Amino acid sequence: MKRVSFFSGACRLEGLLQEGHWPDKGVVVTHPHPLYGGDMYNLVVERIADAYQRKGYTVLRPNFRGVGNSEGVYDNGRGERRDVAAARKYLETLGIVHIDLAGYSFGAWINAGLNIESMGPGSQIMISPPVAFMDFSDISAVSRLKLVVAGSLDEFAPPATLEKMVPRWNPNARLEVITGADHFYDAFLNALHQMLCSRIE
């Protein structure tokens, strides 16, 4: 793993890069809400990254603008979506053409608002998209969504709500619920990791 930096507009962002053995497959893993302590070192983000790493992907975990040593300030989603696009472009400079997006909580909301089809090949997974906390009303379709994961006790991503929303986002996407887990997966990080390892292709 190594530290890298790249620009999103005028903001220099920091990230952690883990190189994989597939020459053309990568993923950008996005972290929880910056105003509530979310960053690239979040334990759930680390488990997502490790699952992709085990599948041979090159993994980039950026810190959004204003987080850690990333320049700029929180931009209520607008600038953060540009940050994800910039992270994808950085992976492209490494020769990676198939780039997935994997987001946890706020990171899932950010990724869902991107037009991934205009960015080249890649699919998308969401971990605990916070549909009871963030506004998903302008997100009608997530065409490359493959998987959504939530805990059965998640108040921010209630499974009952997701059961209605996921088919609207993408009828082919799979919803997996981890029994007993809440939004933070405190005692269920291994269960989350195992599920992701079984679903990531």
C-alpha cells in the first residue's frame, strides 16, 4: 500500500493505493460522511478495500476534499462527486480500464449520483446507502448497480426501505441483509467482509 495524490479541480487529494494482480481492474472505495468523522481509514472502508484486493483489483481509497490532508472544504456532495470522477481518472492513468465504484454510507450516496455509464466499464456496490438520512430522491436509476448490503438493525439504511428502492435503482441488483448488524457493523465486520468476498467477481 502506498500514499498517492491527485487533483480534483484545484484541490489536491490524498489517497491510499493498493496494486492488484489484474492489470485492467480497479475500484474506487469511498468513505462515510466527512462531517461525522468519515475518512479513508474507516474500518468498513478497510474491509471493502481488502475484499477487492483479495480478488486482484487495484484499490484506491481517496479522502474527500477537506478530509485529512486533502485540500478544499466539504461541498455537500457536489465537489465530492467530482472527487470520485478524479479518482477514476487517476486509476485510468495507471492503465486500468475496468473501474468499479464501492461506497459506504455517504460514499454510497456520492457514487449513486454519478453518471458512471459515461465513465467507461465498471460496476457499483453500495454498503448501507443512508436512504433515511441523505436525500436520494433525485436518484432514479443506478444502471450498473450489482449489490447493496445493509444490516438488519440499520436505522440509516433500513432494509424495508431498501427493498422498495433497490429494484427502482436497478432490478438486477441484489440486496443482502446481515442479521444483527447496525449501520456501523461493529461486531459484524468479518461477516461483511466474507459476504463481499463471495459476491465480488
